[in-house]
Amino acid sequence: MNNIKPGALAKIVFGIYVLFAIHLPIPHIGGTGLYLPFNIMAWIFISLIIGLGAYQIFISKQFHFSQFNMYSWIGLALMLIPFTYQNNAYSNFATMRVLGLGSGILLMLAYQQFQFDREDLFNFLYMIIGCVLIQTLFKLIEQFIPNSNLIGILPIIHFGPMVQKNIFATYICTGATISLVLVLIDDRLPDHRWKQALVYSVPLIGLTQFYPLQSRTGYLSLLLGIGFILLISFRSIKRIWPWLAMAFIGLMVGFIDREAIRSEEAIEYSGNSRKTTYLLTYELIRENPIFGVGYGGFLPAFREHYAERKKSDSSIPFIGNNNMDHPHNEILFWTVEGGILPLIGILIIAGSFLSMVWKAKKKKAWLMLGMLIPIIVHTQLELPFYISVIHWFTFIYLTHMIDEECGKNYELAISYSYVFRGLSMIIPMVVLIYMITTLQTAMLITKFERTGHRDPSILVSITNPHAWQKKYETLIMKLNLIIAKQTKDEEKLIDYIEWAEKYVQHSPYLFIYYDLATAYESLNKRKKAWEIYRHAQYLYPGAKWREEQ
């Protein structure tokens, strides 16, 4: 066991994840977080790297950390305090995202234990852009050979694990910024033809997708990311002109596919909806600046506030997404739910990071900062970390690399290192068990959905509904409602009503209101049913409903 080199194993785990595991074609029904099998797989590999980091501490009896790492923990501590507030009735819905944030900081800490050299740090970047290329190649085959059905993968993949065009666009953009930075800072690049092939393939192949994707988020990320790097490196234009030429060719090739273009009307509607969401979220923050609306409370608070504002001002655009539990801006999200302390926590983390880069006074550090810009921009326009853990994984590694380049690092002798030996086994084991059972749940619910809900016995086989609790609950209760309506079972109808009335308090989904109303109708309580319909119409103005009889 003492011959084990955790750092070498961590490199293997990293490579297997980004070059193989993430590309596995696993069916899914969409969603965010652990609803997506790609994210489930990601956390398994993240836990393995964290476990290896703990084992490295056990072997070396040295604990490595940075000043930025300490500030990150302080920021996280502030973001935990709202769990103690009195308005935290729904805070359990925020638990997973806080765990995800903490796991990211642990992952960064694990990287520090391995003390990777410069070549290792660069090789991880090449793996990331390799991941971008693999995803792009899958998409190109699907785009230009739509009936190829390559080994049965293509009908499932679409955007690969990115599942959404903006997610895909910003990851391509991240790969593009990484490749450009490598051209500028990797002095060994001319000595390796395979590295050159990777670096110049990303702008040539990856950027072919920008025009077909029609992602405004992608356009903005590319403009700001590449523009920032070019601004810092304007004196090195001779060195990067081949990269720029490849990028130009890639963008031009993208014009071949014109079918994916959205109408100007759709784009304008999307923009107006986004602006309205930001405005209404800001109004909620002003009403609750100290404590927020409570962790997990954004959805009900936003729907109620939107309904009130829409009632008094008909010019406010219709926002019909009844699953919108995020304001499409990460800073607004933490602030509206948790109040001032999470905002301060974010500012401490971001401020310490930027201060670190500024004090370093290294051109290379600023160039590397450009690699983060696409993902940072995306977090202020959508919710990439919740949809795609590979974005979070990549973001953490890039942050760590910058920290290694210009941060202050410390080491501490560990007397009781055997504790870390235990953690090195416990952390991956617990995560592995949880994620494998979650993956089984995801696959069974996907099967149940895709077979038209015809076989309820599928749901009985689920071993871990925890990560899918909301979806699992709604499916089970929907089945009970259908049976109750068919059999005229008043007791089951009352059970559904009691459940649904509690459920809409934290998750006021339109379809739940509709089913709740039909349950009341089945009990011949038509007056109560129409009260439910009218309240749903109030929360979702513009939604189509049947006419009152």
C-alpha cells in the first residue's frame, strides 16, 4: 500500500473521466443535478480524487493548503449560516448545492496535496480540450450524417453530456480559451506534435458549432474570453496568428448549417423574459435584504411576486416556465435565498482570488484568468453548474491552476495522519454507493417515463429515491390519483389532496395545481376545484385552461 502514488492515480482518474466516462451514452429525461447520469458519474470521479488527496496526506504526513483555500472556507461558512434562519422551511432543497460547493473546495484542496509539476498541470489542460474535441466530433457526425446511427450512440447524445446548447457552447468556448492560452504559455508546445494537433484542432473543429448552436451566451463568452486574452497578449500576435486563422476557418465552416437559427422573435422573447426575471429577483432581494426568502424558497416566492406584479402591470412579459427554481444568475440566486451573508461569502471568495492574481503581477496569471471567463459569464446568465458538473469540475481545476501559479502556499505537519487514511476510503465508498443507487433510480425512472408510465412495477425496484425525491413523489402520487379516480376511492383522493396542498407550498408547479383541481372535482367539490384553477391562473397568467362550465 505504501508504494501507491496517489498523484499518479489522480491523473489516471482525471483522464478516464474527461476522455471516456463523460462520453458514455446513458439515456436520460433531462433536468438538472443528479437527474442527469453524466453528473452522477462526475461525482464518483470527484470523490475518487478527493479520496486520493486524503491518502496523499496520510503518506506524506504533510497537509498543503493555500491562502485562497482558507478564504474559500470562510466564504463557505458564511453561506452555511442561512440554514439556521427561521425562514428555512425548505432549506433541504438547498442541501445538495451546498454540498456541491463544499465538494468543489475539497477537490481543489485535494489537487494541492499532489504537488503536481508544471508539465502535469499543462497535461490536465490538454485532457480538457481533448474532452471538448470528442464532444464536438460526436455533434459534427450527428449534424452532417444524421442517419449514421454510429454504434447506436447518436440518437441519445445530441449535445452529449452538455444536454443544452448554451452549456455546449460555453464548454467549447472554455476549450478555445484554454487552447489559446496554451499557445502563449506552454514553451514545450513546439516539441510535441500531438499537443499542437490538439491546440489547433479546438478552434478549427470546436468553433464550427457556434453558428449552428445560435447561443447568445456562447457568443458573449467567446467574445469576452478570447478578447480578454488577446488584450493581454497583443504584443504576441505573431505567435498566435495560426490559432486565429484556425478559429476564423472554424467559424466560417459553421455557416454551412443554417437550420438551427432561431427567429428574431424568439430571441427577443427570451431576452425580455430574462430581463424580467432579473428585475423581479432584485425586487425580492430589496424586500428581504438581510435574511432572503430562505434557502429553497426562491420558486414559491418568485411565482407569487411575479403574479402580483403581473396583475398590476400587464406590460410585464409572460414567464411560463413553471420549473424555474433559479433566476439564471448565480449571485442573485444565493442573495435572494440567503440574504446578505451568502453575498458576502461570494465576494470574499471572488475578491481574494482577484487580489491574488493582481498581487502576483504576472502576465501568465492574467492570461490563465481568461480561461475562466466563459464559465464565469455563463453563471451570470444561466445555471451551468447545476446542469453540467463537468463545468464545475473544469472550473475548479482552472482555479486551482491559477492558485498554484500565483497564490501563497503553506504546509502543515500532520501528527494523526491515520485519520486521513480512513477518510480516503470512507469518502469514495459513501459517494460510490449513493451515486450508483442514484444512477439505478435515474435509469428506472427514465425507463418508466419513456414507456408511457405503463408499468408501475418499475418504480417499486428503485432503491434510492432520495436524489430524485420530488420527481419520485410526483410520479407515485400521480399514479395513486389515476387509480383513485378510476376506482372512486375517496380516501386515496383525500390523500392526494393533502399531499398536493403541502407540495405546492414549496414547489408550485402548474401540473400539480391542475391535478389537485381534478382531485377536488372527483370528490364533487367543484367550487374548491375552481378556486385552485383560478389560483393557478393567478400564478401563471397566460397559461391555457379549459373554459369554466
